[in-house]
Amino acid sequence: SDALMLEGIEKVYNRGEPGEIEVLKGADVAIRAGEVVALVAPSGAGKSTLLHIAGLLDTPSAGRVMISGEDVSDLGDRRRTALRRSKIGFIYQFHHLLPEFTALENIVLPQLANGVTQSEARTRAEMLLDRVGVAPRAAHRPAELSGGEQQRVAFCRALANGPALLLADEPTGNLDPDTSDRVFDTLMQLVSETGLSALIATHNVALAERMDRVVKLDAGRIVTSK
Ligand code: ADP
Ligand code: ADP
């Protein structure tokens, strides 16, 4: 089954109020297992809204969301949270690491929240940091890491619970072009080694073209371009 299927997704903010805005008008996306898809759209088109809906952080005004073949549209909050923790990894433009915890701890914590033991969580965090080349910095806090290192740690955190689906919103958008290219290489390597399915929003056409497929969000709908 598809890792993610969004069907007829509509999203209206502030319905019936002065600020009413219809952002999504029937968006359809399907991501097969192991497929890495770029999501391209102009700013304000609704990329973040779509990713939040796909990641069960927000609900659509209409339409269906399926994760690994399970229709999650009508699940309660508790079940949605459990599913999000175990099946979905997020990466944002800014790392959003917890500043008072070390790189290692930032990767351990989501695993503890998911019921993994402390020692298993540490082992997995060390393995992930090693894969992205940041193992020597495991004991540093985010403020002591470079921008590229911070984002690599954020990748590890997103993969901490072995998700089936990775959602990323401009994952290297905050980095200078050289760092962005190197960090993006690491991300693509990690995704392909893991066999993960991913939906990655980016403005960067060169990066988008390195993925399996590019979809565009245009006037509230998905237009497939390749
Ligand atoms: P993108 O990520 O493509 O820049 P967003 O999904 O962030 O786009 O936003 C799409 C549109 O929806 C924008 O016009 C934005 O102002 C509006 N919007 C986003 N979130 C909200 C919200 N919580 N309430 C009202 N309007 C919102
Ligand atoms: P960048 O070239 O990505 O901008 P920085 O100049 O911020 O990187 O940092 C260069 C190196 O120094 C990085 O490996 C970073 O981890 C390390 N570093 C920066 N600030 C600190 C700090 N306060 N404590 C320890 N290491 C640091």
C-alpha cells in the first residue's frame, strides 16, 4: 500500500470569518513505499498546510488521509499522536532542537516517548549520529553546533523512531548554498539507506530534480510535473 495517500484534501482557514482563506481545494498525492517526492510551490501556496495535514498535526476541512494503508481521517487525538510518533518523522527549515539538551539527548528523548528503553535509545542515537558524521559532537548542545550540524542532528531525531514516512519542509533552506548541498546529500543518503518514503518541500529546483518525482502545488491542487 502507499506510504501516504491524500485524497481530495481541502483546507479553509477562518471559515465564515473576515479572514476566510481557502488554501487547499482538492489536493491529491500518493507516495509509494520507498518513493522520495519533491513538493514544489510558491511561498504561500499551502506547502506547510499540506505537510501538517499529512503529518497529522492538522486536520483537513474535507478529504481523506491514509498512512500505510490505514485511513486516519476519523481517528481521535490520542491515536493520531501515537501514530505520528511511531510512523512519521518531521524535519523543518529550522532545527527546533531542544536547546538545553545535548545532540544525543535530542535523539534519545523521542524514543523514550515512544516506549523504547534508555539503553536501546542511546545505542540508536549514537548509530544515527555516526551515519550523519556528527558522532564527535554527541555531547554538545545545539548552540555549540554549526548550522549544518544542527540540521544533521534534526535528521537523526526525525528518524529516531524508525518512521515509515518522512515529511520535510525546506530542510536545508536555512543553510548557505554549499552547506545546503552537503547536508542535502546526507539526507538523501540516509533516506535511501533506510528505504524510507518521503515528501520533501523545497524551493530549490536542482535539489527537487534529484528526487524520484516532483509534484507541484498550484492553486490549491497538486499538479504532477514528472
Ligand atoms: P507555504 O508553506 O506554501 O508558504 P502555508 O501553508 O504556510 O504556505 O500558508 C498558505 C496560506 O494559508 C497563506 O496565505 C497563509 O497565510 C495561510 N495560513 C496558514 N496557516 C494559517 C492559519 N493557521 N490561519 C489562517 N491562515 C493561515
Ligand atoms: P559553520 O561553518 O557551519 O558556520 P561554525 O563556524 O559555527 O560552523 O562552527 C565551526 C565548528 O566549530 C563546528 O564544527 C562547530 O560544531 C564548532 N563550534 C562552534 N561553536 C562552538 C562552541 N560554542 N562550542 C563547541 N564547538 C563549537
